[in-house]
Amino acid sequence: MKLLTRLMVTLCLSLLVTVPCGATSSAEREQEIRQVITTFVTSRTAGMGWEVRIRKVGLPPLLKLPEGGVEYEVVVPKQWEGWGKINAAVVARQNERVVSNIPVLIDVEAVADTVVTLRQIDHDTVISADDLVLQKREITFNSQLAVRSIAGVAGKSARSTLRANQPVRSDQIERVPLIKSGQMVTIIGENGVIKITMPGKAHSSGVAGDIIRVLNLTSQKEIPAQVIDSSTVKVAL
């Protein structure tokens, strides 16, 4: 069976598939619709570098459509990424007239290379490449947070305890702060004409370029300052 496909983007995502040789039985129509949905999911996820598999297509029982060629349009919410569970619709047309609007449940699994911990990593521990491995894991429910490269994790700090043999999420790691809260620092103030230094105490942590809260030990006032290195912060005069 030759399928003619055309992808359109409106308020929803949709795919038109024309089936020129119409089926007659409910089972044949169901097979047509399943093929149309497979074509849609394949088109929606093409080029992403992830493996996808349709786990389930839920269709109403006893599909009744007229004999002859039918044009199917799969419609899903525009924000759907192409995996996970989604309530969709398949609009069936014949001679440009809608003959059925079929509700469909689509459940798609997504698998990709993901950074996984080899051992438990405690909170505030600096993570090394030896603590990690790249494995294919399901990312259906955390696709935006999944970390795809070991280089994106190694050298960073664990924001919470990471269990062994678990995928690492981007919200579980952070850059190692150059200055930590409670640390004594040197405050540099300059304006192009003069430069002064004074002692301070960090009231928050940060990496290079971050603005943190620092207590000026001379004036006993808390001020915002930019992290320069592991012991120095800078303020504008």
C-alpha cells in the first residue's frame, strides 16, 4: 500500500495520510490507523538521535468507516515532543468530508544514551568521569533533564545524594563553587581611578562571575559582590 504523507503545523501537529485502497472490515481499518500513527510518530521524532518505540495505541472497538479510499489526519497537541502518553485524534475523511473523528491513546517510549552513576555519590561531592558510564536508558519522562555526555557531569558537584546505577539529571548537579558560604574573602573595590581592598565574609556560594552576598567586615554591611577567584570578590565603587 502506497502512503502519501504531508506534515502540517497549525495549533496542533497533524499528519495527513491518504489510503487509496480502502479496507472493509473493522480489523483492516484498525490496521490502517495503526500504520498511519506509526508513520506520524516516525516523522515527528526523525533526526533526534533517540530510539523510539510505540508501546501502545488505544483505539475504540468496532471501527466503522465507509468503504473506499480514506484520508487520515493524526492530530496531537503542538507541545507534544513525540514520546510519552498523549490523547490524540485521527480524523477520517472521504471525498474531503469528515466521516469520523476517532479518539486515540498513544504511548511512546524514548531511549537514548544517558549518563548513569556507577556508585553512590554523596551530596556536595565533586563527580569524576570514573564515577560515570554512558548507557541506553529510557528518558520518556525526563527528556529535558537527561544528561547525554559524561563531560557534562564530570567536574561538577552533586546537589543531592545520587544513587548508584541511576541516570543523572541536569537539576541534580551544579558547577563547583569557587567561594562557599561562610568563607573569608578579600573584597576589591575599584572605579578606574582608585582601588581599595577590605576583608569580608561570604554569605552565599558562587562560581566565577556569580553575584553573591558578602558581609563587609569593616562596615558590617552586607553587599552584593562578583566572584573573581577562590578568595576574591569585586564591587563597583
